Amino acid sequence: MKIPLKWLKEYLPADMTPAELAERMTMAGTEVTVLNSHKDKWPNVYVGQIMEVNRHPNADRLVLVKVDWGQGQETVVTGAPNCKAGDKVVFARTGAVLIDGHNGKEMVLKPAVLRGVESCGMVCSERELGLSDEHEGILILPADAPAGMLASEYLGEIILDLELTPNRGDLMCVTGVARELGALIDRLPSISTPDFKATGKDIKDKINIEIKNTKLCTRYTASLIEGIKIGESPDWLKERLIACGMRPINNVVDAANYVMLEFGQPLHSFDYDQIKSKHIIVRPAAEGEVLTTLDGVERKLSPDMLLITEPDRIIALAGVMGGENTEVTEKTVNILLESATFDKQSIRRTARALKLQSEASARFEKGLSFELAPIALKRATQLILEIAGGQAASGFIDVMPVNKEKKSIVLSLAKVNQVLGYDREQPDTHKIAKRLGFVWIPEYIPGMEEFGYGSTDDKVRIYPGYWRMDIETDIDMIEEVARIAGYDTIPSLSLDKAIPKIEIPPLPGMKRFLRQILSGYGFQELISYSFTSREMLSRVSLEAESECLAISNPMSSEQEVMRTSLRPSLYASLAANRRFEKDGLRLYELGRVYLPKENNKQEEPEMLCAVLAGSSSESWWQRNTSNFDFFDVKGIVEAIISRLGLSADFVISDEPGLTRGYQASVRVGDMPVGVLGQVNPQITDKFDLTEPVYMFEINLSKLVTRATARRKFSPINRFPAVERDLALVIDRSITNLQVINIISEYDLVKNVELFDMYQGKQVAENKKSLAYHLVFQSDTHTLKDAEVDGVMSQILRRLNTETGAVLRS
């Protein structure tokens, strides 16, 4: 938002430099940069004084003008009719960059000979300077303009450029900035209540207004001005619009834009004579209605858009743009001026749906008070009467279907001190509210209990000014106290208590811990969209297509449904990146999947999914040329579960997405928490992966209910361990897990590890040999051989009874 300093000082004559004003507002939360509106413009362009005006010897319509530009005198040839000796003008020397008056493009001024006379420069019109389209004559400057000064310095204006936060819509106007700055420097701005002199007939006899949707339009005000003359705006008004970044159009449109920049309320002018029915209806659009807007584009409307209509046609898109059928033109003599309060969400949706964001819609989107509409209307009517003539109808239309009350908040001084962390006196807080222009009323009056008042004396009711729509709670007001007093005035105090330890919820804590573990194992994290396509989901499944949650307004066909698995994005990323990695590639993703359930309920478990492919390099100095296999992925899962303070069991599974015989279900106790194994080649072929790919998938929402992730200290056992090897011949149908579970049930067995498996000629058909390394240790004494032998005998007997295992001879 650009605010000219001269305009601002009309409301707040502050004795501060622009840099000081910018610093004060920046420290209060609104970043401000000081600009010159014409800095770096017009090189070689100066303020000059016409010394002589003589006839051209060879042309009747040209004159020779001698200009003193402070560092010398030059003669230029011009056809401007308003050249007069003694006038101050804008003089451009050779090399100046100007606007070509014929085609509107930039040009570099070069020496020229016109009808036999050399012209060494140019006296400029507003159009050649890019200030407006005026080019009938040259720009005449005030008599006190100093000859020799750069035109950019003289014509330029100091601008405060504000970087607004989304909640500060009040700063999108000059009076709003004046109020903010006045509160900061403790000086009330001078903002008078506008009004206009009405000499016409009663407006209620001229127009009727009806609001059909009181939620989308809470107030509609209008005035009528008859007998106006459309023309060019005065220079002072055009200069201010240009300084604020707006292009002057005509006196009526410029007046409405000026008031919008002054008070923050957008207005719209209708050609009153084009409103045939003299009956305006504010209503939502019907499906399929169309409107040709002021830019000449026919726009298709939807029911969530608010319209300004007659009974039989649309005349404007509320808060966004007017219709072509009631446009103010050069022939307009009577105008109906609108100032209304529209719902901010409705205006935002309409402007974005139609791609019609404007200065007006930007202000409506931030929310405007219903109290502002009549104030801006009176000011705009007053200004149009001054610069366009005419007479205003008596009174003005004010339709407000719902009687709205002024908002207020209850503020406790004790809470102010609690939040800010130091004691602030009530009079001080009261003064800050007054500086902001807020009304302060005691909520409880001490000593008045007998009349029904409470006994607490530190609470007050505050009525924020109508311009501060962002003040809604007591915390908002406390922030204002800190801002206006100055953040730098808040003392640095030590905390009277220790900072409480942050307790991270179990699931986010587990995810953070898992990221550390997986990074240590060489994995790289992938983050993908929660949206995907049905085709991508079908690639990772060999079963019938399952239900998934469809998106009602997908951005593309690739994001039409919510994902039911993390596998598609991982397989696709593996395929896209595998060719760039000479060795192995390890990827993982942590995120939610969206599983539809019965009765339209949704299950959204947190999942961990990882893939491995290629060779398993062990270090930078020693490379293992073998590729990843089933036992690599099993070992990683086992280590992860162990780091979480749990133990995992692996059970044979038969999932179609994994290769039969090279997969397992992961269990923690009696709870299945995931799967692991080699990806089915039929699936890898769909992603153009030609090598074996291994993956594991863990349901973290289930695992977190069992995980502790807390290490428990246990002292090193001071008694020596006894190690034994045990070779068994067993049926092929018996799993390693069954054997380990039986052996591990004995207290003296501290560790069991399978180190060899054999199937072949040395053992009978349908048999296999499993060799285990056992570690025995007691926590209370040194084991003797006889004691260990006894436990070994018990283990063998139980294995023989339950699995048929015998010692291998």
C-alpha cells in the first residue's frame, strides 16, 4: 500500500522525518519503506524557465522557445499553444527518456532539425512525462519552481510503502495510516465527518433498494447526484492517484477511487438514467446467468456470487466490477453512487473464480465495517459535487436489514500484566486505548454491589473503532497495548519458574526418532502428495480395484483420489532415480494413507514405507558387491523394532503385492504391524524396474500403542557367559521362529542365533538342518557345566516333543 506523505500530513501534521515515521511504524509491526514516486525517472529532465517565445521563420504553427534550465540556455522548437515568457516548465535535454506522444512507447530524445531550425531538447507535456494523457499543451509549473532542479526531485513525492499483514485492512487507506501513526506518536489525527449539501428532491422518490440476502450484504447506502459534467479531474486529485499507483480516468471515477484510498471503502457509480426500473435488487446469482462487465467480457456466474440487479437484468457484480449496461460515460449527467458492505468470503470467492482481483475486492476481502459505508458515501458525494458540479438529492438511501450492534470486548488488567509479563497501571492502558480511538467503559464499578454490579475492579469493556475489524478478543487488545507502548519498552525479566519440559505426543515423537534411525541406515526421505490417481494405485495391486476417497475438485487427473498406500510414490521415485545411482538406493516415506470404511467413516493410519534396490554398500572404503536380499530388509525392520524397545516376530505371509516365499508379516506380540519382502516382479515391471526390489511397510498408528522408545539401564553382568552350539535335524515345515521361541523361554538362555541352514544329501528328504549359537548366563552366579548341560537336555526334549527335532550326528 502506497501512502503519499503530503496527503498523510493533511490528517496528521507530524514533526518527524519520513525515515523516523517509517521506523516507528516498522517497530510496531508494519514494515514501511520510504520511496520517491519518481526516483530514477526522467534522466536529463529539469525544471526550466521560458525566457523568450519567437515565431518560427519557416512554419506558422511552430514557435522557438528559449529555455533557461539553470546551467545554460537552449532553444527548442515546439507546437505547444500555451508557451509564455516567464513560465516555469519541464525541459528535457538530449538523451532524456520520455514517452512518445504518438504511440505511447518510450523514446530517447535526440537532436532534431525542424523546418530548418535545430531543436536542442523539448518542453514537455504531461503525456510525454507519463503523468497522464494530457498533451494539448506543455505542463506549466508553479511560479516558485526552482529552475535547474531535476524534474524527478520537484515533481516527485515522498511515498510510504507499507507491507501489510493480512489482518490490517484498516491500513489500506490514508485515514487508517493516520490513526495508526497518531496512536504511535500520541497525537490524534484530524479526520472530520464529511457531509454534503443537498438541494434536489428526496432520493426515496427516485430509487428503491431491496436486499434479498442479508448475510452477503449487511448494508447498502446510495446517493443521487443530478446534472453533473463528466470531465478531467483537477491536477491535485490526479497527482495523488498517480502517487498511489492508480491511473486517472474521469472526475467521477477518480473521486470514487480517491475516497477509497482516503477511507478504505470501495464505491461504484451507476449511470442513473440507464437504471430503467429505478428498482435495485441485491441478490445471489442464479445458475447460468451471465453479465458483460465493464471490461467488455461476458462472464458466466454461479449461485455463490452476489449481484446488483434490476428486476429483469443484472447491472453489477457486487464488490468486484460494474456492468457495461450502466457504465458512466461522457454522456452521463445523473449518477447513482453506491457504498455498501458485502460479505468478505463471498467477494473473495467471486474475485478469484472470475480472476477479477482489484483494489476494491482486495479491501472487501479483508472485511469492512457496516459503519464505514455512509461515511465514505457522504465524502464521495461531497467531492463529486465539488469537481463535477450538479446537485445532490435530499437524504440518501440506507438499507440495513439486520440491526447490528457495535462489537466490544472485556479486558482484565490482571490478564494484560500476565500476558506481557510485567505490571502495567490501568490509567496507562486506558490512555493507549484512547490513543487508538477506542471507547473505554468500566465493566464493574467498585462499591456498587448493592445495585447489582460485581466487586472486581480491574475489568473494563472496550469498544474498538469501526475501522479496526481485527480487534475481536482481549488478546488482540493486549497486543495493541504492547505495540503502541513499544515492544522495546517491555522490560527483560527472568522467569520465576523453570520452563516446563515439552512433552512430545507419542506418534510425532516416534516419527522423529524413526527419521534419525533410517538416516543412520542410509535411507533418504521422500515427501509426496496425499493425492494420487486411480491408475497409479492400480499399479501396486494385483487384486480387484479397492475403494478410495475421491476428490470433488481435483487439480488434475493425477490427483483425483486420496492415496490408500505409500507404495506407488516410492516405486515411481525409485524408478526415476535408480539410473543415477551406481550402487544401491534406499528410500522411505512417512505419512498418512486414507482407507474408506463402512458407513462413510474414514481411517487415516500413519504409515512407514521403505524400498531398497541395488547393491548394499557397507562403507566408503569397502564395497560389498552383493545386492540387497530378503535378510537385509528383515534385519533393518528387526533393528528398527528393537530400537523402539520392542521385539519383532516374522510370520510367513501371502500378500499378492510381494513375491511368494520371500515375504513375511511383522508382528509385535500378537499384533500384526506390517509386512516386508521382495516386491512382486509383475508390479516392478509396471514401473520399468528390472532388478529385485525389497520393501517394508509398518503401520505406525498400531505400533505406537506398543512402543516405549525409552532405554532402560541395566548393569553389565559380572558373571561369565557359557556358549554352546546346537545342530538340529527337523522337518522342513518347522520354521526357525518356532525353534527360537521354544529355546528363548528358558531363563538362562540370553541369546539365540541361527548361523547355518542346510538341505541336501546329508539329511533325509523333507528334512533340514538348523545350527544355533546359544549364550547362557546367570544374573546371580557363575554357571557350571552340569547346570548348562541340564538346560540343554530340557531344550532338546521339548524340541523333540513339540517339533520332532533331533540332534544332528
